Amino acid sequence: MDSNVLHQIALTLVPGIGPVNGKNLVSYCGNAANIFKTPKAKLLKIPGIGKKTIEAIANANKVFDKANSELEFIKKHNIQTLFYSESNYPQRLKQCADGPLLLYQKGAANLNPNKIIAIVGTRKASDYGKKMVATLVEGLKQYKATIISGLAYGIDFQAHKNAVENNTCNIGVLGHGLHIVYPAANKNLADKILNNGCLLSEFISGTKPDRENFPKRNRIVAGMADATIIVESALKGGAVITAYLAQGYNRDVFAIPGKTVDANSAGCNNLIKKNIAGLIENAEDLAYQLGWSLEKIDKKKAAQRTLLIALTNEEQHLYDLLKATETALSVDQLSLKSELTLSKTASTLLSLELQNIVAAIPGNRYILV
């Protein structure tokens, strides 16, 4: 096990290997360890892998020194590693081509819950913004939704704080290594998050909270969530970037509107105006848009339907998944859970819809009728 983790860490440290090339290498070589054993000539045949990358792999001695140090650090601090090809990796993030090769998790939160919502916004939150976050998080408690955010000042802090107060599982994604909490003023809150959540990072210990790290953090927040909610944001900023990242991942984006003269709401209002984000005011609005308000199923009727209708194997499989989860699921989620291709999942859902077995609802999700 240590050897596997060591090679996985080392792979992320090789210069020139990002998430896309790294996943490509693993796909061709089988696992991280094999990459370092594969002859140069064979590596050169892998699409996207050039001579510079191959030379960096061949001269990875310093990389392994660093990886060994990191292995000792994670053992000492009870940190779990999550490699993208393994079952403990966040399944939603696995759907994102640029998702990290490796994540470091401190805390025991479930990273694959039925519902997970990102709440992000300005670092200069107003009383209005804080109140809206508190209302949202309190309202989401009844739906047992996990909250994810970036543990920054302002709206992020408020989302984590309210989640802790409501005993709601929440995940703080960091733009640095797990050796520190930045900003330092959030250390006490980070400790409380660990009681019913976790801290997550793609960066090894010792990585400083440099400016370029935070857009990388934002893609994790967006990629892990079913939907991203923007609560107060200037016209440009990290929260707006996160909204566009979520849209690029084919995830739902929502925003809390504000006064047209309020600079803090300019980003939210603009996202709504451009139809990037749906307008919501509370958790009930979100639940309706995501189909959560339609979760109650007449189980007796559902049981009878399986006896009356002859379904194909694929149709039965999707039907069983929707029945088991008792919630609306997106095409992506159903594809992932069923291990069917996206196109096959979509065509099977269409067939079920024509048979009046499932219904499409807002947010590109499906429920049993």
C-alpha cells in the first residue's frame, strides 16, 4: 500500500505532468508505479506525452525524495490519499477531465453523498449576504445536503460556520497544503469542521497559499457539487470563476439576487441576466429546481409497476437506481452509477420517459413518476 501511494504522490510531482497527461499515463501503463518502469520508447507512443515529460519521469530521484517526505507527513497526521482511479475518489469529480490526480483528505466526511451543494461568494460579505447564507444552510439541513466551500473569508466562512452550527456535514477545500489553514483566523473553524466533515486539498504539505492555487481549488469545489450557489460577488472574482467552472462541468448554477446598485451583488445579478445562473431565494427554491421536492414515491405503485411492465436490462437497471436512491438523479449520475455510457443512459431514459415510468424535471434530472 505504501508503495502505491508513494508512486501516486511522485507522479503528481513530476514536472510537466498535469491531471490530463497523468490520467493518460495511468490508463496506458496500468498504475502509477508502472509509469516509472515503462521504457522510454513505449512512453513516447502514448498520445500527448513528449520527450520532455519522459525525461522528467526518467530523472525522478528528487521527486521520490519529496514523495517519501509527504508519505511520512500524511501518516503522522492521519491524512488519507484519494487517487482518481480508486473507489474512494469523489465520483462527481471523476467526471471532470481536469480533476486532480490525487487528493489529500483530513477528516472522515463522505465525499460521495446523495446531495452536495457548493456555496461561494465574496470575501467582503455584507450582513445581507451572511443572512442569506444562514437561511440557505438552515433550509438545506432537512434535505441532508453536504455543504462544500473554499474556507476563505466572507461567504465561504459563513457557509462553513452555519453548517457546523446546524451539525451539517461540510467540506473545506484548501488552496495550499494541509500543514496549515489559511487564512489563519479560520483555524478554529477548520478544527470544528473536522468533527462532522473534512478538509481537502490537492497540494502536498509545505505548499503555500499562492494566488495561482485558488482557481485550482475552485475547480474542485465546482466539480464535487451537484449545484453551485453564488451568494454575493463582484462582477469579477473567484466566485464568478467557480460559477463558470460549474457550468463547464454541466452542473447547475444558482445565484441569490441583490440590489442593482450593490457592487457585492453585481456578479450574481449578471450571472442571472446571462442565464448562467438560475435565480433562487431559499433552500426550497433550490430543492424545486433540483427535484428534491418530488422525492416522495408511492412505493406500492412502484412495486406493482415492475410486475406489469417488461423492461430491458438497461431500463430495469436505471429504474432500480432511481428507486433505491429515492431522489432525482442527473444523466451523469445515472451513467456513473449504472456504468452505462452517457449516450446509452440518455436513450434508455428517453425510452422510460415514453413509457411514463420516469419524468424529466428542472436541472436535467429524472425521477420516477
